[in-house]
Amino acid sequence: MNLAKTFIIVAIFGGAYTYWHHHHPITQYSAAITSNGGTTIAKNDRPQITTNGFAYLPPALGQNASKVYVVTVEGCPSEDAQRANLLAKNLMQRGIPVQQIDNVSFSYSERPDDKTMQRMTSIMQGPIPIVFINGYAKSDPSLDEVIAEYHSNNQ
């Protein structure tokens, strides 16, 4: 279980570090895609923590605002990984578009403030599954929390 978490954390920060050094500067940090057809909203216009406990993070690369992303370790038999697989399966059964991923890279042109970095670290080092929905993330959320967050972002 600890090996799986370590792998995810190393992959995430390694990917972010590599991307940042190859694509600096970029301008994606100041905007996030919304679910209403691709318009952008400045990060300061969004709540930092939602009513469902999901925290705003810098944009994750390659994520679509209309989809739920469940971070897990592919093929891992751990209890955490099995919980992630079950969460994704339950979301699919409810017609919620979901994709399981095993790494996340973030994009920003300048280092996020300390509070944002603390949120990122806390979430990314928490137990899996880690769930991303439209620029927000939470470590080990319940099925009900994910469904509520998805519907609040896709109204």
C-alpha cells in the first residue's frame, strides 16, 4: 500500500517537474475550464473548498471538465486500489463519465501560493482514490460526495 502511494506521488511530481521545465512559462494557472462549453474563470472567482469538501487545485493537464477522474494504481491488489476501482464502477453504473488514471500533472506558470501547495500536498499524499472533478480534488471521498460534487459542477 505505501509503495503504491509513493509511486503515485513520485509520478505526479516528476511529471509536473518535467512539464514545467519543458513548457515554462505557461498561462494555464490563472484559468480553469468550466463545464459550460469551455469558457474560463479566473481562479480567484472560484471557492477554494466546495461544500462537498473538494479543494481547488491548479489545472491538471489533459483533464476534461465534464469527466470525473479517479487516481489509482493500475493492477494493484491493495484495499485502497480496490476501493478506487469500486468507486469508478459505481460512478459508471450511475451514468457519470469517469476515467481511471495512475498519474496527474499540474500546469502553472509560477509557483502556487503556500496554501495551494499545502492543499496539493495534503490531497496527493492522502489515501487513494484521489478524485478530480472540474479543477477540484479530494482524497478518499465517498461515493455520495463524488456524485454531489459532480452534479454541482455540471448543472
